[in-house]
Amino acid sequence: MKVFLITLKRNAKLFFKDKGLFFTSLITPLILLVLYATFLSNVYEQTFVGIFEAFEVKVDKNMINGLVGGQLMSSLLAVSCVTVSFCSNMLMVQDKITGANKDFSITPVKRSTLAFSYYVSTTLVTLIICFIALTASLIYVACVGWYISFTDVLLMILDVFILVTFGTALSSVINHFLSSQGQISAVGSIVSSCYGFICGAYMPLSSFSDGLRNALMFLPGTYGTSLIRNHAVNGALKAIGETVPENAINEVKKAIDCNIYFFETQVETWVCYLVIALSAVALVGAYVLINVLSNKKAKSN
């Protein structure tokens, strides 16, 4: 345990010591929040207004703003919990590039202890950054229209924790096979540019074709996005529902993926939690297995 704590401290310290990497990881979610608020808020607002007008009802602008703010916040957090973990987990690859992992191999530090320290340090660092992003998002929502209950805030904290655990496990499995700076840049670019689309953060799944939407429902990230979105807009939808027909509320939920469907079956909230949790466990198991096989290969050589 003492060796694990030392390596954990070392990994976290190296991350925060690299000011460029730390500020890039920290600023990226905040920049995304500004960009979302600047370029997407009007699009989301027009979408909601159009839905309510179709039902011949008018909703207070402050409630619409609260709904828009919740959707923006959920999109940001759903993406950041995974993409930031890839940045935070770069130390694993950097140690291969610099040869630090070879230095560890001639010390009493076990490979399993080192691998576990990478995972835990990445999780802690990513949680710190994502909770800062959550705080900034809540401040933004408070400025435009606050309808979020204390319970929903706690649930979003839980959502962020589970998604970060999933994102860290995913990045750990992928980064294990990387061994150069070019590979880090390539994987980082692919994840940053693609993940937001395939998890339904940038564009709701409801806007995709049936075939593509059904295919994306096999990916765990879509369930994480739906979880955060439900808790981010729940308060605003309840407030709007006091004066708006339930059909209109259901249409909004379907349009922004609060209600998601596995083919024709609506997915319940507890199922979303189960999918994300089991996916994280499966990826952690794969990470452990990969390291066990790598250790055996190293000993045989």
C-alpha cells in the first residue's frame, strides 16, 4: 500500500507540474461551455419554442433559458468526463516514451501496482477537472435560469463520478497500446472530435436516422449523456409542466434524449446506470487482464 501511495502521488504530482497539460485539460471544458452558450443556445431555444408552438402553448422565456442551460451543461459534462480522462492518462504513455517504465522495472515496484496507480491518479485528476467544469456550468445555469433542485445536483455529481470511472477505464485500455507522441496526438484528436457525436452530446440521437440511432444505442456513452441530461433539465421541465400539456413535455424529452429507446423499448434510468457501471467494470477487467498478460510476456522475455 505504501508503494502504491508513493506512485499515486508521483503520477498526480507530475500531471499538475506540467502546467501546459494541466491548463489545457482545465480550460478545454470551460472554453466548450463558452462556445456552447455562444453558438448553440439560440439553436436549442428555437427548437424548444418550436415544439411548444406546435402544441399551441407559450412558455416563459426564463424557463426556456433554464431548459437550454441544462442541455448545454449536460452536453459539456458528458463529453468532458471522457475526453479529459484521455488527457489525464497521458502520463502512462509518456513514461514509455521517456523510458521511466524501464526504470520502474528494475525497482521493487510491481507492474500491477504501477498500472493501478495510473488508473487511480487519472480518475482523481479527471474528477477534479470535471467537478470544476460542473461548478462553472451550475454558475452559468444560475445566471440564465435556475430550476435545478439539490437532489438533481447530487445526482449529477454521481453521474460525473460514474462517467469519469468509465472514461478512465476506456482511456487506460486504449493508452496501454500507445508508445509515441504521435499516437497520443492522433488518439486525442479522434476522441475529442468524434466522441461528442457518437454519445449524443452535440446532436441528440433523435435527430439521427433509425439505423444509426439503433447502432449508437450499443455504445455506453449514450446512456451517460441521457443520465446527465435528465438530471440537468428535470427541474425546468417540472416547472414548465405545470402549465404545459404532458404530451409537449414528452416530446421535448424525446427530442433531447431524456427519453431514449433501445430499438422500440424505452430505456429506464436504472438501466442507464447499470449499462455505464457494467461497462466500466468490464473495461477495468480488460485493463487488468491486459496488464497480467503483459507481465507474463515480460517475464518470459
